[in-house]
Amino acid sequence: MINVGIVGATGYAGEELIDILLRHKGVRITSISAKIDKPKPISRIFPRFEGKIGLVCREPDIKEIAAACDLVFLALPHTVSMGIAPHLLKAGKKVIDLSADYRLKDAKVYEKFYQAKQKDKAYLIEAVYGLPEIYRAKIKNARLVANPGCYPTVGILALAPLVAFGIAELDSIIIDAKSGVTGAGRKIAEGFLFSEVNEDFKAYKVDIHQHSPEINQELSKLAGKKIKVTFVPHLLPLSRGILATVYVKKAQGARHKTQGLIKLYKKFYKKEPFLRIRDEGDFPRVRDVVGTNFCDIGIKDNAEGVIVIAVIDNLLKGASGQAVQNMNIMYKFPEYTALL
């Protein structure tokens, strides 16, 4: 039994972490904290947890959290985690950070996209990017896991086989992705009000989204050379879920090798418990994965190019579900524990 804490428990990701971990037979939640006006039972904040957990949510106290926990999930806004994670790591605790603070290895790129100085370059070097399908071996022994963003998760998983096997023409990649409103976090902002989102659909941060460098970084590692994708996110009038349509031209010399791309994807992800590759002509929709930790992928293979459609729940495989999947790997629990 391991003792875990959640910092940032009152956000969407924090709420999902509580829900998942309460079902986990190998875990005990021993600390709940967040930026809050005054201490309050977490079941008062989220009534669905009444009778399931009796902890009080209060302002984070690093010493108290470290004393109570073996592992801590940081479900915090970007730029906040790097002020907390070092203290927990120095106290011998493991950390899974759901923010972007440890994802980008180039501190200058982080500072450009998040308008904040990367203050913890020492642990940035150590942090493992928490995409299990690519980095499982490193995650097993990690002390600090940088949980991926939701858009990068779906984009990288959709593209990894094409990039890794040299099938994609690398300067042709377009990711056209749509997300539900919870992707922006639990906050009050005019653009996310019901009356602003309902019966509307729009693109935002066109080709300048902060997840772009994260996608580029990881795909570049898979390709062995620098990649810059065209990434355009859109806001759907839905609570949760992401659908990404990815367009790729085939590399010269690869066109005659790509018979059976669906078979290739199934082989690439054969041992992955949360990847489901559709048969020819079958394409996933958001409803297929909402409330699950699955990523469903459908593939259209044309003579000159490939279209990949991938869907995830942005709060689960795109955030809290993936974080628990990483914890399961770190502590040698069956990877699907509490996630199926």
C-alpha cells in the first residue's frame, strides 16, 4: 500500500485523480490540498465523494505533505509545480506533475511559450516524459514524471508509427485537433462561459499553441531529426474529449512499403493496454472514449498520404488517467489497475 497526495485537488484533473485513486486497491489517499480560502472537507467541494473520503482540503504545506505521502500528484497550473516539486523530491518523495513545467527540455522554449522562467533546471534534466507507450522503461525507475499534455498525447500516439518507421514526410504533418472545454481547466473566463461556447465552434491559438513545442520535441526524438508540425486546436461545445485528425504525406521511397498500415499500427501497439486500433473503414468518435483511459485510432491509407483519426478523453488519457497509469508503472502495479 502506498500513500499518495494530490496538490491541486479542486481542479478537474484533481477531481478525476481522487475518483480513480479511491478505486485503487494498492493506494491510500493521505493528503488533499489546493489553493483555497479556508479548509473544507473534499466531500463538501465534490459531494459525489461523500462517504468515500473524509480528508479535509487545505492550503499546501510541503512538510505535512512530505510526511504523509510516498508519491505526490501535482495537478497545478503551469509555472507553479516547479516551486513545489524540488522540495518533495529532496524529501525523498516521488512526483508526477500534470503541468508543463518539466515537459520541455529546452528551458528557453518553455520560457517563450509559458512566459515564465524555468526555475528548476536541475530536476528538469532528470524528469521523464510520461507517455507510457514510448517511455515505459524509463518511467519504471523515475522519481519525477512529466505527465504529457492532452493534445500531445493524442497527436504523438497518432503519429508515432509513421514517424518512427520513416513513412511520414516530416515537413508535411498537420494535426487538426478539437477539444472539449475542460481542457482549459476549471476557471472563470469569458471565452469558456456556456453562452459563449454553446452552439459555436472555433479555432484558437492557431499554430502558436503551447503544446506545439511538446509535440515537436517528442516526434523529433522518434524521427531522429528535427520536426515542426502544423498544429491547430479547436474548441468544441462539449465538456470533455479530444478528436484529432492528422494528415501526413508519405516520404519518397516509403510509398511502396506502406501496404497494411493498420497491421503496422496494431503490431506497434500490440502490448499497449490502452491503445485500440480500428479495422479498415472504421473511425472512432469522441463518445467511444469519454470516461475511459483509451486512445482509439482509425487509419485511412491513400496512395500519396495517410489520414489518422485519434480520440481520447482529455481528463483521463490526456491527464489524470495517464498519471495513474504512470504511477502503476512506477510501483509495479498491473498497468490497468483502477483504470478499467
